[in-house]
Amino acid sequence: MASFRITKTGMADLPAVSALYDAVNDHLAVTVNYPGWKKGVYPNEETARQGLEQNCLFAAWQGDALAGTMILNHIAAPGYAEVDWKVNLPESQVLLVHTLAVHPGFRGQGVASRLLEFALEYARQSGARAVRLDVSQGNLPAIALYERFGFARMDIRDLGYDPGSDELFCLYQKLLG
């Protein structure tokens, strides 16, 4: 597996993150779009800006090249409250992974695995007792990754991300020991 340095991003990284999102969406537009993302809709520059402003956007770098990003925070979609997580934890003890994205030029090099490893370690170090995430029901590569890392599927539901759509999302949780 290639070596990647993972850091919290700053506002100076906004153009690079926005360009990564565009590259991912351009790639998805001409291949299989497992997550259902759309250029200019999600993820986009505003997604990156919010992550930066909330100080929760992380980046995987190989040298000076941005290989991948993710957002780590405690902000769950409203639908998460309706899930039986089997454990009752305060928001502060649950870390959520959002918008894990890998630049097409780095596909197959272990970037997503490295980002997920980082997220789990970051959660442990910050005192979280669980990591949760949601993934489009059709995003089979991401589902396989999360399950390989020991995440358990807790529910499948419409989270209302795209009004008018009936897209379902799998909600996953990994309890930390």
C-alpha cells in the first residue's frame, strides 16, 4: 500500500479539494456512479467550504498531490435518530464519516482504506465509542470496504438527502473497544 500523509485541511486547500470533487464527479459521470454524486450538486466547493469552516475536513496527501478527502464530525442526518443503533450514545461519543472521496488518479492504491484507518484512530483518540456512516445502497465498493473494516449494517432508509428521490442509504456502525 502506498504511503499517504493525512492532515486536517485549511482554507488554502479549498481549491485542491474542490478540484478533487470535480475530478471524482467527472470520473463518475463516465463510469459507474456508485454513490450517485453529481458535479455541481454534491460534493462541491460548498461541501468543502463547510468542512473547512467546521474544521473537520481531512485530506490524504502523497507528496503535494491530494489523493483523497473525508469529513469527520458529530453531525448526523435527522434520519439517524430513527435507527436502532443497539447502544445509546451521546452525540459527542459518535464520530461520523462523510464524503469519503478518492481522486480517480489514486484509485486502487489504498487511499480509502488509509482514510478509514485514520478515522477509526482519530475516533479512538477523541474518546468516541462508535463510528457511524451512511452509504448509498448501490455503492457496492464502499459497502465492501466498510464491511471489511468491521462496520455492521444497522438499517436501510431514505435519509432525505435528495428531495423527490426515493434513494435508500445503508447506515453502518463500528463500536470501538
